[in-house]
Amino acid sequence: MDKLPKNKEEDKGINMENKKEITGIYNTTFNEKKATPITTQSDLEMIENAIIEEVVMYVKGYHNVAKNKGMGAKHIKLHLEKDSKGYIHLEELLDLGKSIREYTRIFKEAYIDIEGTKQAKIYEWENNQGIRFRAVVDKMRGSQPPLSPSYEVKREGLPKTPLSPFDNVIITFYSDRNLNERMQFKNPSVSDYYKNHSNQTHLIKSSKKPELKPEDERITKQKRR
């Protein structure tokens, strides 16, 4: 059985619930665990906003090589390969719950992406290095998510009120690394947020006074005399 990376095992900044979630994601991806829950909002936010806790499920899933399609851990795991389109680091996968909760803290709810009669929940964000990420959550036909590659599934689109935790299944998670073009956010609010953030960062940098070199400081002092 593969073990959780040592840096995650020993990280004292992670509380027990988050550590349990991280371990669940790891064991679903690399070991025999079939599924693990991920909460989309922190306990504090749920108390302050008086909202019902929402859970999305990270499941073992499947990947169909012939069709190059799939869902869940077996499909997402392919993005851990460095040359893959949409490459993600293991650390980013293990922190998926944390990233989704941060998204929810800022944007309150997932973006509903409508394709015909189908609806999927989209979580998108950008890290400090400008890398963009997208996690897609949808409902799978049947009372349980598929755990076998031989199980042919169809995405139904999410109902307005989830019937059970397994109605919210993480289909895929990827970045815009190794893609031909930069990821374009589906959610206009997310796009505007990072555009404004980028502009503010640029203004802060341009407003800073340039650092003077020793010889410049001497010249400045002489001019003042």
C-alpha cells in the first residue's frame, strides 16, 4: 500500500479533519479506498452563513483508454504525469478540498455550466504562479458512482437539490499546464476577480519607488546640499 507523502503526514498546520480528507484523497487515488467526501465550505463559514454543509465525492471512478474518457480518481490520476495535458502536482490534488473551500469563500457557490439539458458544477481558480485550475462536479446515473472500468456511465446533470452525497461526484480536475492555450474561465465572476487582482498588483508594483543604488544615493544627497 502506498503511503501519504511525508510532508503531508508531518504537517502540523493541518487539522485532523483536513488531514483525514487528504488521506482519503490519497488512498482513493493510489490504494483501495473507493470514495472519500470533500466538504465545499469550512465549518466557520457554515456557522456564520447558517447554511447546510455540502459534500462532493471523490470516487475511484474509471478511465476508458479507447475513448480517452473517464471520471474520478482513475481519470484524474493521468494528469499527475508531467507531460500530460492539464498536468497537476500531487500536492495540488491532495489540497483539492482546501482549494474548493477557498473558491467557495470568495465566490459563495459553484458556477453552473449548462450544456443542453445537462448541468455541471464548475470550480475554477488561479494560483500565485498564474496557473489556472478547474474541477468539474456532476451527477452520475445510478445510486452509486461507477467503480469499475467496464461500467458504462452517462452524466445526467445535477438536479437543483442533491438527493444524496453521491449525486455530487468529482468528474475531473486539471490545470492549464501543457495546453495549447491558457484556460479561459467559464465563470465570468472568476474571470473578473482575477483580472481586477492582476490590475491591482500591477498598480502596487508601479507605485513603488525604485530602490536607489549606493552611487544614486550619493548623487541625491549632493543635490540636496
